[in-house]
Amino acid sequence: MTSQVESVPPTAEPEEQLNRQMIVILDFGSQYSELIARRIRETQVYSEVLSYRTTPEQIQQLNPSGIILSGGPSSVYDERAPHCDPEIWNLGIPILGVCYGMQLMVQQLGGGVERAERGEYGKAALFIDDPTDLLTNVDDGTTMWMSHGDSVTAMPDGFELLAHTDNTPCAAIAHHERKLYGVQFHPEVVHSLGGQALIRNFVYHICECQPTWTTAAFVEETVREIRAKVGDKRVLLALSGGVDSSTLAFLLHRAIGDQLTCMFIDQGFMRKYEPERLVKLFHEQFHIEVQYINARDRFLECIAGITDPEQKRKRIGHEFIRVFEEESKRLGPFDYLAQGTLYPDVIESADTNVDPQTGERVAVKIKSHHNVGGLPKDLRFKLVEPLRKLFKDEVRKVGRSIGLPEEIVNRHPFPGPGLAIRILGEVTDEKLNILRDADLIVRQEVNRSGTYSLFWQAFAVLLPIRSVGVMGDQRTYAYPVVLRFVSSEDGMTADWSRAPYDLLETISTRIVNEVKGVNRVVYDITSKPPGTIEWE
């Protein structure tokens, strides 16, 4: 059972949205559309990313305070370029076009856009011609991030120039009376030093929003919505121990108490001591009962001899479904299945950027999201997904506000298939024990050094090869362990972390001395892209 997203969703019913101020982002395939939404939410105003095909009528139903048109990879004059309905300019709602969004605004309102003699990519100094309204408190000469090969050559009637750069005469424009604005740069990226000030101007002064999208307001609203939706019915949650499912468990338990059943399926690929710690923590400290399912043997058997990483993932996923089905029937019946779906999952899973006529995508679909993917239809669960409005950092804030301990709130992301995809090649009991011991040392030393929060992820990988070593004047032939420490904001891109040498030395020494079967430790210095964070 997967959570499907309408081609032009709102994520909540219109009557729910009417009481919440929000900014709608129309996505034209930009890699930064999600980032725009995050920046809006940092002003404590709710935002949603919708398809560029969202109709003016659907936008009016949502009653947004403002609209932002994202950038995109196309040129507005291309035959198959994505265009929004031009009636959106007549809605009377403030609109900000960013990069492609600005060019589309200009083109549809009668201006000119052409291929620039010189493209502009990277940092550029923004020289302000009109410091009012959109550019209030934005410093003249501030750095903004450019990424375009087309430029505005003629502004539509009624528009005025707000700013320029050395290479772009029309870097920011406005029709003040109609509250239509365009910027050629990307204010949402961290490289744009005055970007967030511009965004605040649009949200607070132009759209006249109030900062009401707070953690406390979300918790209160969500508890109320859960109670209204679930009533006196039972809810099943597959608990993993990560911040998403743990926060979800807390919210659900606060809303419906013992109507919630948490099931933890131990597939044998968790870190050392984690299953026991999780069950004890929820039972003794949080007073939330967890049904512990020991399925280690059957999971290990289902991937015996499998070396291909995709086959491992699929087999583990299918086995999880079978165990989940069996145990849910034993513990049930249940009316609702709770999933920790987050807003990036909603965006990434939706086929919102497929042209209905050509079938071509405006942006590449990153992944098909699933939490408990492919559950049999005869289970007939209704879905409860209280976190589907949130980004990861917002989930952490909610978790912290409702009492989750820091060890869960700040827990590094951990893959669903667990250590099975950090063991390259075939997974065996021996290799699992080796990696668990090495991983425990990594976690202990990173925590002891006080650097845990500096890394997005810090973990160990076991390679399916052996190398020669010397221990106590004896020849060894054992496995190498790879240390993978990365820094990232959202996991979409990542850089290898410049971990302190003394930390790496301590970890290496302990692993080689304490973990039987390992005689070499290496450090992965590959960024994402071209690599991925996980090795499989």
C-alpha cells in the first residue's frame, strides 16, 4: 500500500487550508523548488510545492497569500517549455517569479526573453536601482547566485527595474500596483547573501503573512486532526526507531493513547544493541507498548547468496511485507496504518511534472517513495500520515518539542535495509557481527569526541575482499572496513567530512585491535555526486 499523490494536490482539504496563511510554489522542474519551500517555512509561514499545471481555480481554492514560480531547466521560448495558465496573473495574488519563473512572467505579459550573449552562472554582485518593497534591507552590491543562459530583453508594460548585475540588465523587476515581481537570481540558495531578506520582504510585507507556522501550532493542529480522523478506531505503526517513526509514535500516542499499536520488526540488520534499547526506551521511559517481532533468521535466509544490491533491497522489502502482513493479522484488526511520510517524499513520489501531452518529464523523478511499500490490498488499511507536511528538520523540531530524547532527535539517517546494504556482496552472520562491532566503535568514538552533530552521517562499510596484514609478527588475511563520514543539509548532495585525524586514528586503532576479522581501515573521500552516501 503506497501513499498516492494527486497530480495537482493540495496536501490537506481546502477547508483546512483556508484558516492557514500559505505561499504556493509552482514547480517548473527546478532543483531548488523544495529549497524555496524550506526558506518560506523558515519565516514561520506554511508553503507547498505544486505542479505548474495547477489551475487558477485550484489555486483560489487553497486561498494562498502569495505565489512563487520556480526556476527550471527549459527556455520559455522552446516549443515544449512548461507554461502555467496565464490567468494566474489576474488572480490579484502577489507573485514572485524566480529565474525561469521571472522569464515566463515577462513572456506571458508581453515582454521579451532571448538567449543571452553571455550566460551568468555562480556568484554575482547585485546593484540595486530601487531599494523599496522587494529589496528593502537588501544591501547594494550584495552577492546573489545566478544560473541562466537567457535574459529579459524587454519588460512588459507597467514594470519597473529594481536591480541589475554587470551581465544582466534586468536582474529584478516589479509591477508594484499588481504586486508582480521577478528576480533572475536564486534568493533561496545559501550563496545568495541577501536572499533570505528578500524572501522575508515578499512573505511579510508584500503578501502580508504572519509567522504562525510554528512547532507548537503544528502539534496542536495535528493532534486535533488525528482525533477527528481516527475516532475510536485502532492504528498500527511500524516503528523503526528513527526520528520520523518515533516522532510519529509520540504524536499518535498523545492523540489516541492505547488505540495505537507499535510494531517493531527486527530483521537482524540493526546496529548493535539498538533493538533492545528501542523497546526498553519506549516501554519504560515513554510508556508506549511496542510489539517486538524477532524475524532475524527468516530475513537472513531470504537474502542468502544474494550479492546484487537492488536484489537485496527488494528481497528485504518483500520479506518485510510478508512479516508485517502476518503480524498485523495476528495483532489486529486495525483500521488505520500510520506512516512517517515526509513532505519531500510527497514531492518526489508525485508524477506532477509529467507533460500530459508529450509524456515528458520537466524534472527527473528522484524516487518512488514508500514506507511500508506494496502491502497487500486485502489488508484494507486507511492511511494516517501526520508528518506529510513536514521536512526532516521540522520533524526534529517537533520531536524535540514533544519530549523525544536527543539521541533519537539527532540520530543520523539509517537505511531501511540497515547493515545489509553496508555489507557489500553476500550478507552472512559473520559479516554482520564484524560490521556491528566496527559500527559500535565508530558511534562510541564520534560521540566521545563531541563531533556527532557535525556529521550528517558517520558509519562503517564492510568490503567483500581481503587484504594482507601483520599482527603480532603474524600474517593476516582479513577484511577492510571503510569509514564514511559526510556533511550535508538534506542528503540530496553531500561532501566528505574533514574529520579530525586524531578521531580517525582512534577509530582505526580500536577497530583493528578489537574487531576480529579486520586488519585495515580506510576513509572514503568521495562527495555526492558523483558517489552516493551509502555504498549500496
